[in-house]
Amino acid sequence: MALYVVYRAPLESKARSAIPRRLKNLGCLHLHKAFWKIDEKKIHEVLKVLKNNHPIIMKRLREIKNPNRAKKKAFSGLGSLVVVTFSLPKGANREKVTNFLRKAPCIRLRRSVYAFSQKRSVYEKETKLVTVIKFVNFIQEIGGNVKIFSRMIILNPIAVERLLEETKQRIETGVSNIVTSCKRMYAEAHAGKDTELIRAEFFRLKRRYLILKKVCEVYQVWLKINFSKVLMRAYHALRKVNKIIETT
């Protein structure tokens, strides 16, 4: 049976180049950067090569698998995934891609490798967000190359736990950035700086918050993570800024 592995490449150049060579020697097929197709019989040898590089082991199923829970109601799986790999042409605006991904309720496996839920129903209520189809179309429109691997599931629980924690951190970082900007705007408004400029920035920040909130709503349906307490920090910060600019 064929399996797939994604790993985080080491920063040190010598180690970075050694891994692909060792994987090729094991008969692995290179699909995209640090994304390989491997023989199940070689899995233990592959894991030895990648032991320090956060390997994510996946396989492809015929059926669609739902995210599941363990008996004690602890989340234990991400369900079937659509994994998208992409590469951008030289000179492409990576910041534009980053901003586009802010609207995508997906999971970052590594740089330029992202996983979306296979279940379309997860995204149905939030039509303004970026789905896998919208993301693929966007990358192709800017001249990038895309590969799509559907019906993938992650096999190693430790990778699932790490990816969930990184997803939580992504949301918390987004909220912290909004709160920090709100504190600065509040201080500027209190000091009597240009209210129109502050108001314009406030509405941009509010739109970012609303997008983040919608992304969190999808994560709650898909990953069963409740971000309501985290989001309240941004809500209260925005409300405080709105109050002062409305009274100046």
C-alpha cells in the first residue's frame, strides 16, 4: 500500500539536502518539495530519516471519513482531507497568497502544503470564505502550479495533535494582532490624532475580525474547537475603539 509523508525541512542546508537523497535511496517518489509517496513496507525506515522533522504520515481512502472522537470525547482525527500543494512563479506576490489564506479554514501542513476538509458541508454556511476550489483557482490565476490529493487521512496521532495546536496558535495570533492594533488606535484617538484615518483603519480591522470569526465558525464545525473566548478579546478591543472614535 502506498502512503504519503509531509515533513518540515531543516534550516541547515546540509541536512536539508541529505533528506531527499536518503528518501530516494529508499525508493520514495518525490511529489512536491518535502512531500513524498512512500511504500508502506518502508515506513519505519522513512520515520528514522525524518524523526527530527515532524513527519505527517497519510494514506488515501476510497471512502470519505468523518472527523472522529475518542470515547472520552477527546478529538482524535481530522477526517478525510483534500491536500493541496502549490508552487509560485518567480516574482509572485507571496503576501497576496498569505492574505488570501487568512480567509481559508484550512490546516497548514508545511509551507505551500495545505489541507482542507473533504466534506463540502463544512463550508456551506460561510460562502465568503476560501474553499479548496477557490484556493486552487486563485493559485492558477497568478500563474502557480497546483497538485491536489483528495480523500487523504493523517495516520499518526502526534501529528494531528501538533497541527491542531498550530491551528489554535494561528487564531490566537490573529486575535492578538487585532488587539494590539486596537490599543494603538485607542491611544491615537485619545491623543487627538486624525479621527478619519483612525476610523478607516478601524473598519479595515473590523472586516479582518469578521473574517477571522467566520473561519473560527468553520473550525468549530470541522475540528470541534470553540474559539469564542479568544474572539471576545478582539471584540471588546474593537468595541472600545469604536466608542472613542464615535465620541470624538
